[in-house]
Amino acid sequence: MKFLDGNEKFVASHALSRNAARDALATFSDHNVVYFSSRTNYIDEFIASSLKKDPTISQIVVVAAGFDSRAYRIPFAGKYFELDMPEVIEAKKAKVAENGLKTLGQSVTYVSADLRNVTAKDALVAEPNFDRHARTIYIVEGLIYYLHQEDVDTLFKSLGEVASTGSPLVFDFTNLCLIEENCSDLNKYLIKIFLQIMRTKKEPWFSGFREGAVEPWLAQWGFKTTELLSFQNAGESPLNVKTWTNSTIFGQMGFAQAVKN
């Protein structure tokens, strides 16, 4: 909440306005707000369960971290690393200083890198505080559908090269039919409107996965898939979203967990 300003901060600070805003956004934004909050909760639980299963995990890397707040709200005995564009890192550092935030980890290291010019592996290995041999949680949240498939491949190939054996990975993705505008259970005009909205926001979507493609795709980068979850089933365990009504667009989203071989 401390990363917010003005009206956004006021709304988030009061339960009544927060709940009203959530309900309105869920209605008029095709339940994307439900997806975003569920994604956050899902990844938070992934971190907790990973640390419980393997106490030797000593690092958490957040790729394209933006204003991710986990380093400031999730206690962790190890080190956080936040990887993003240099200008994003500078804005984040300024906001952290402005609000006097302190990490709940051993430390948080900001890794400035334009992944168009340098790989995630090279950016991390160049950071003295990063131990490539340590067991590490890798988080890729809200990113890959904004990238072309070749760039997604490059990113995950790089993560596969830097991740040590036993390191957990989590990310979210969309079905390719949404990108290709041919989902059998969706109105094609609804898809067109959604994709046009994203282009208008200058956040166009470019990539997704066909059914059954995620597991072999991860395997080529050295990761074994441990969970695949469709947001179409968000009303069921483990998400248990009480307000879920089978959103036509965000039902095409999915989550994946994997571990480095």
C-alpha cells in the first residue's frame, strides 16, 4: 500500500472503499482484479510452502519485479534479489526510501538489467551478493505474455542455466488461443476487444501456450513441472476464489510450478 499515491492510497487504506472498488472492478474489468489478487496469494503460498519443504533455500529472485512488495512484507532468513529495467529499479528505490521501507529478508539487492541486451543469468552472476550455487526460488509473475515467444524462450533458457539443482520456479501464463483469437469457448469479438484494450494501454500481449505444451517446454530448460493450474478452476482448491464466476478472458490464464533438475 505504501507504494500507492493519492486516491489510490485512500481507497486501499479503508475497508469500505477497498471492498467497493474491488466489487466494481471485478464487474467492469472481467474479473481481472480477482485474478491479480489470486495470483499474488498463490505465489505467496508457493514461497511459504517451498521454504517449509526446503529450509536450505537461501535466495529469492523476482524477475521483472517492478513494485513487487514481497521483500518488504514476507519474512525470509535469506536474500531477496529484484531484477528489472534500470529506470524501474531507480523508481522503486526512490519509493522505498520515501516510505522508509525495510526488507524483511536478510537483504534486498536491486539488479538493474535490460533483458533485451543481457540475459538474466549474466545479470545475476555479475551481482557479487548472488550465489548461483545456492538453492533459490525464482518468480516470474505477470510478464511472459508481454514478450514474444523467442524472448520467453531466452529468459527461461537463461534461468535454467543459472538455477541450481532443486531450485523452485513459479510463473503465470495465458493460453495461446487467446493470442491467436480462436478460443473455442470465447466470443472472438470479446477477445479482440480485450487485446485491443491491452494495445491501447501500450501493454500488448504476444505469447501463450497450447494445451499440453508447458511441461515439455519447461523440460528443455531443465525444469520438472510440479503443478499446472488453470484459472478456469479458480473456484476450486487450492485457489478457492469465492467470487469466481468463470471469467471468459481470465479463465484462459494458468499457473505453473517447477523445480530445477
